[in-house]
Amino acid sequence: MLRIFQITAEQGSLSRAAEALGRTPSAVSMILLQLEDDIGGALFEGGRKNRLTPLGMLVLEESRRASEAYDRSVKAIRRYATSTAGSVRIASVPSATISLLPPVILRFRRERPDVRLEINDVDSAAVRRRLEFDEADIGIVSAAPDDVGEGTLIERTPLGIVCRSDGPIARATTAGKASWSLLGEEPMIVNPLCSLVKSPIVEHHALTATLESRNTTSLLAFVQAGLGATILPQSAMRATGENLTFIQPTDPVAFRHLLKIRQSTRPNTPVVEAFYEALLHGA
């Protein structure tokens, strides 16, 4: 009933809704009347179904949420049915998909080749949202060294400046200690990891920067194209060519921690637990 109401409200017409549903207008009208009777109030103003009452607006919002939850459940069932051993949904920050996950997945697939793995690379905030809304089983997030309470540490990597090997920052680097002030030599490309560096110099350049990206692959491509420099973990350099350089400033030395977190609203399947353990072993 909620889905039929949703389609009718979105179509704005009983006849168009009936056509979209493959039913007769009278059948759709009867179901809508039954829904209004169950709820105890009118959902539409008038009989044309092109204007919702305040109650109808609320029911439409809840109908969409219910439909999305139902669709997610059906997809999860179908995923499991097409895989003999089940599936694991991983939401990870992009840098971890480049540096951490490939060897872990390789070892895991040797032991469990029939498990379906779904990898989504998003930022840390989106990873947490996917776990909250049951769109992922395992998450990998970035954290500062003093913020490790929410999960289990799986990697500790130095943060530094990634720039072109032939660019102004590389040329300005001396044999002595490197400094975050080198960021003044080139435009800065901002990303969420910049906030992990506790330096007023970095904060200043991040506030005045005019280019931002949340994807590691895009960040590396922008640096290679000569658009500026960015801040990334040293492990991200595994995916770069010879024309990029990693410089680790010491004022202060900064690190990025990778934490693994997991879905806690329902029990995890054995294959999810197995992959979660494999992540620790891959650190």
C-alpha cells in the first residue's frame, strides 16, 4: 500500500499511477482508500491525487524510507543467493583501497574464492553513514593518532606533502629537515586528511585553497598535472609514477591511522568476521 501511494503521489495522477503499476485506476483507488482508512486520515486534497495533505507529505517521506529499506534487504538477499558462501560489503577511505586492501583481498580470495566482495571507496564520514544505515558490513576510516577509540588500529602511516618531483616544492626542499611551510611554494589541493596535521601553516593553506578533492586517485592525478601539491599518507605513493615525490615535514611529524570498524546493529556472518580478522593480519 505504501509503495502504491508513493507512486501515485509522485505521478500526480491516478491514471498515470495505474499505468505505471500495471493496474486499473479503480484498483489503485481502492488500495489508497484502504490505506487512508488504516492510517485514519486523508492523504490527498481532493480526488485528482495531485496535491498532498500535510499527513500525505509525512506518509510520502516514510514510504520512501520504507521502500529504500525494503529494496536494500532484497538486494542483500539476492547477493547472498548468488554467492555460495555469502558476501562482504566494505566501505573504505580511498587511500586504503590503494595501499591496504589489495594484498588483503588477494590472501582472502585464496582461502575463500567463492565469497562475494563489494568495495566502495568514500570518505570517513560516508563510511560511518554506510555502516549506520546497514549499507556496509566493515568500514575502514582515517583517524588522528589520538582518536582511536571507535575501532581497531590496522595501519599507522606518516603524512606528508605529495608534489611533482620537478616542481617548486621539490626544488625548495633542502637536505635538512623539511617543513610544512613548503606548501607556500605551490597551490594546495585540499583533502580531508589535511585536518589531521596539527599545524597553523597547514590550516592557513587549507582555508585559502581553491581546489579540493576527496578521492586519492583524483588527488594524485591533479598533482601529476601540475595543479599543485597535497597531503597524503606515504602508503599512497605505491600507486604513483616516478614523477611524484613524498616529503615528510617534521614541524610537526604527522601520522594517519587507519581503523577498522564494523556494523553493530545485527550479528555479522562468519565470512564478514573472517574478512575483519584478515584486515588486522594485513596491517
